[in-house]
Amino acid sequence: MSSKPSPDASRTRASLPRVGFVGAGRVANALAMGLSAAGYPVSAIASRSSKSVRKLVGRLNASGNTQAIETDPQAVLGHADLVFLTVPDDALVATAHSLQASPEQSIVHCSGASDVDVLEGLSTQGALTGGFHPLYLFAGLEDDAQRLAGCSITIEAAQPLASTLREAAKALRCKAISIPAGQRTLYHAGANLAASSLLCVLDEAVGIWQQIGIAEADALEALWPLVMGTLASARQKGLPGALSGPVSRGDDRIVARHLEALDSLGSDHAAFYAALTQRAVALARRRGNADPETDQALTRIDDMANQYSRKS
Ligand SMILES: NC(=O)c1ccc[n+]([C@@H]2O[C@H](COP(=O)([O-])OP(=O)(O)OC[C@H]3O[C@@H](n4cnc5c(N)ncnc54)[C@H](OP(=O)(O)O)[C@@H]3O)[C@@H](O)[C@H]2O)c1
């Protein structure tokens, strides 16, 4: 990852939109600091508590890149051309409903899960509305803006707002990706699978090892290099290319023994493994280079896993 956001040489400071934030938490701090470092005038901040606004305004003004003021949510819209609603998801609808927008003003939220439609009242007033979702887990660290560099930001907006947001993503040294209107729920489910669901698979592995007497800490220490190596390999070779293990080799006898052993533990251990095994078969097939014998073994594995996944 690269270090600091830098001004985009192609845009002068005067031509960049004035930026405001409603909600002064983790995302607002990272975006405000990143955008101001990139030359954007971050002009006004509002939040629920004065404490969090003052902290962010203090950081911005101390950086020497911009001059921000503390104000109330409605006044942010008077001071900014591009407003980020960075409140928690459950406060988004109420916050959006409390605001009166001017035509051509740009107002976006940063939630991955909430529809852009939650800003419909503002678009009815003539504002340009959209979604600007950074695919990054903000921990509230001082250098979150620098850590964000190299990540992707998912944009849902019509033109001309889409271009404005793509430029903002570029200024943050992020890659902009677009999703069609109305597809946020599936988009967010996919992101959740890639992040939290990975942890659940690892938790299942650790739990199984615990059942044979390996302590959680020891299990995790032993598994980390395997996990990180697999992810590094997948990044290099692609998902089908990085697949290893018995499914990858078409070793149906080993898979049968795994399923039997997991089934003997009760609960849904075998069903969970079986569902993942069927996905592994699909990945192995996507490599497209299986000889007829391996291909037959993959079919046997798929049938066997199907039976176990139906047992749950
Ligand atoms: N955290 C992440 O990793 C992450 C990643 C991508 C996207 N997002 C999205 O970004 C948005 C903001 O998340 P966050 O993590 O920055 O949340 P956060 O750290 O909890 O900050 C939210 C901020 O909004 C303020 N606030 C709460 N209710 C408010 C209201 N009714 N009016 C005005 N301000 C209010 C909070 O209160 P105080 O003023 O009392 O501090 C706080 O400063 C969410 O939509 C979230 O889904 C988060």
C-alpha cells in the first residue's frame, strides 16, 4: 500500500468540490483527512456529539490542508457541495429525512448495505444522491486515511455525480468500482462472504481441532501460515488455480473419510463441510484440465457431499 494521499495535479484546489460530513466517526475521519490531504476543501462537520466533531475539526485544521468548521447537519449542506452522510446505518434514514437539500447538491452515504433509495427524499428536492462505500474495515486509527490507499471504493450514482465520486476515490488512492442501481444487497452479501464468512470457516476448523485436544491459540498459530499462504496463492494464481487438498486431486476416499468423521461429531459439521466440498468441486471443474478419471472422482465427491448436505 502506498503512503499518503496527494493532490491530483490535474485539478486545482478551487475546482474541487467543498466537502462536508454529517457523522464524525471512523469513516468520516479517514475520508475527511484523506480528501483534505489530497487538496479537497473539507469545510464543515456535524455529528451527534460535539466531542467527536471537535476532534475531527481539530485534526483537519491542524493538518494545515483545509479550514473546517463545526456546525449542525443542515448547515453542513450550506457549506459543502459534496456531503457524506457518515452516520451509523440505523441513523441514515432519520438523518436524510431531517435535511433540506438544494438542487444540484451532491449527498452520498457510505453504507454498503443500505439502498441509495434511503436518500430519495433528498433527490426529490433536486439533490444528486449516491453511494460511496469504501471496502475497508476502519478501526478508528489515526492513519486510516493512509491505510485506505490501495483499497476499492464502490460507487453507485448516475452522472455527473459518478465522475465526481470516481475522482474523490482516485484522490484517496483507491480503485473505484461501480455497481448498478438497486443491487446493494447482493453486493454487500458478497463482501460479507469474503470477509466475515472466512472467519466462520476458520472458526469451524479451530473448533474441530479443539475436539481432538488442540488448544485454540495453538490451532490458530498453526493455521495462520496455511491461511495466509492460501490467500497469497489465490491472489497470484486465481481461485481455481490455488485450490489444493483432496477435492483438487479428486481423492474421493479421503473426502469420504472426512465426511464420516465429521458426521460422527454430530451437529451440522458434516453438512457444513459437504456444502463447501461441493463448491470446491465446482472450483476444481473451473480449472478445466481434469482427466476423465479425476472428472469421475469429482462427480462421486459431489454426489457424496450432496447426500451429507441434505442430511442437515
Ligand atoms: N467502520 C467501517 O469499517 C465501515 C466501512 C465501510 C463503510 N462503513 C459505513 O460508514 C458509515 C459510518 O460508519 P462508521 O464506522 O464511521 O460509524 P461510527 O464510527 O460509529 O461513526 C458514526 C458517527 O455518526 C455519529 N452519529 C450517530 N448518530 C447520529 C445522528 N443521528 N446524527 C448525526 N451524527 C450521528 C456518531 O456519533 P458521535 O457524534 O456521538 O460520535 C459517530 O460520530 C456507516 O454507514 C457504515 O456502514 C463503515
